Amino acid sequence: MSVPPELAKAFAAFPAVLRELVEAELAAGNAIAEITSGFPAPPAGACLMLARNITTRARESGGGVDFYERNNSSYLSESTDAKRHFFVLEPPGPPEPEPDMDAIRAELQARYAATMADRIHAPCAPSEPSKAAPAIPPSPGLTEGAAARFRESMQMTYDRWHDGTGYDLEILHNCSGAERTEIEALLTGSPVKDWRDVEALASLNSPSSRARLREALSCGDHRITMAVLREAPELITNAERTAALVAALESSKIYGGLTQALEIAEEFHPREVITALLRGARDGEGENAVHFAALLMFIHGKAKEPFDWEHRPFFLRFHTGERTERQAVFRELCDKIGVPPNI
């Protein structure tokens, strides 16, 4: 199979390493589903969606191709080069089956019944210690096991705050169904306070935890909404992601959700997000405008990283309260990235 004629021109713009990858897939029977100019590619690039998963190379980086497993609702993986302007995408996989909550509840009830039966029907200890049967350690209650250890990991200490330590998700991944149900009740029964709660709810990935994350999107705290966008992107439509990201870019501050919004905008930047970044660079507070200008240069392929220190003197010129100075440097930015200044 070859590249369809109507896609040949767009395909020719891809870097050689990605063209070789696609050509190998076509020779193996794969096909090109579409070539678009949207996410995750920046305005200066494009992305190509394959019809089936890649089979002609290992699922790892190498040979000039950077490979990333994504497994979200839009695509399964991305293959790109060092510049990250062009992407080859695998189609999204089938949705994971919903957890069987009836089976989890049944396990919990059976465990509780067995524990109570042991307590009721355990034989009395013999009068002579020498004839006593080996002691059987008591079955711990649910609140004495995994749930208690997880609850302890939720207690904020200075070290956990300072080091950015989240809850102990290893407990969540390795506990029994009954213990997982109790931890689920613990997480979904409390307010979502910060990214740690969001991370744990996303890792739990149950119907109730997903509903809790959906509710958190409307909490008004940009730090929490950005954490939901980062940890549970599959729960959010592109329109919702765009609206939340634009709101954070327009009204949040550094350490108040803006840092996380900028990180997400590195890879997700539809037209509305680009416009919000441009408005912020032109009209926003000086510190914010510096970062908006830096990210715009990166998105448009004019900088090597989201804050390229080679261009730092130019970015710092946005840190001014003088309107005429800001307008002048904003026009320079628009000239550099090739967009009109009249947004």
C-alpha cells in the first residue's frame, strides 16, 4: 500500500525518519487514516494517524524517533523526532472495562462474614498451656490494614509538602478488593483539596472516582482543574480542556495553577489557547507575560524548549509596566512567530 495521492504533499513535509516509519508500515499492510494539523502538533507541524498499531519496529525510542505511550481517548501512542513538530499516531485502543462493583461488594461482605464467624466459633483456650493449640493471629479489621496505611499517607507533613510527595499509591495498587472499596469511600467522601487527591482518584479509576473528578472541574481552583486535565485527560472533551486551560491562562498566577497550565499548553494548544497566550503576552502581568512569550516561541518552532535561555533577554523585555514598551516587544514577538499582532 502506498501514500494516497491526496495526502502525498502533506506527507512529504514530514521528517525523513517519520516518513521511513510510515512507509515501512504501509509496506506491512497498515494504512494512513488521516493527516491533520491539530493537536499534538504545533501550528508549524502536522500529525499522521495510522489505521492500525505499529508492527515494524519496537515500541521504544531509537534511530532518531522518540516514542511515547499515551493511551488516551484520542490516540494510543506518538512517534516524533527531536523537534516535536510532526507526529505519527497510533489509533486509540478500546476502552477498559468498568470495574465490577457487585463483585467487589460481594468480596467485602464475604470477608466480613468470615471474620465474624471466626470470632464467634473460635474454640476456648485449653486450661493447660502445654496443650494449647498454636496461636492464630487475629484478622485485622479493614481500618487496621491497607486503608489505615493509606489514610496515614494522606496526612500532610512538612517533608511531604516540601518534597511534593503524593499519597502512597502503591497501597492502592496492591490492596484487596474490600480494602480498595474502603479507600475509595475515603477518597470520594472528602473534598478534592489539591493535586494529591486528583492523582489518587485518577489512579483509583472507578465510576465514583471519575464522577468526583468531573465535579472537581467546576470547583474554581485552577490548581485542581489543571491537575484533572493532567491526570485524567480521558474524562474531558477537547472543548472542556480548551475552556479550562484558557480560563487558567487568563486568571491564574504562578504557583496558583498557571505553571501547570503552561505545562499542559506545551502539548495542547488549539487556536483558543494560542489566542489566550497572545493576549497574555500583550496585556498580562509582567511575570506571566514573560512565560507566555517564551511558550509561544516554542510552540511556533522558534525556540528549542518552552523557556529557551538563549532568548531570555528578549523574554524579559515583557516584564514591564510601560504600555508602549510592551506593545513594541509584542510586535517583535508576532514578527518572530509569524502571526498578526491585531488579535
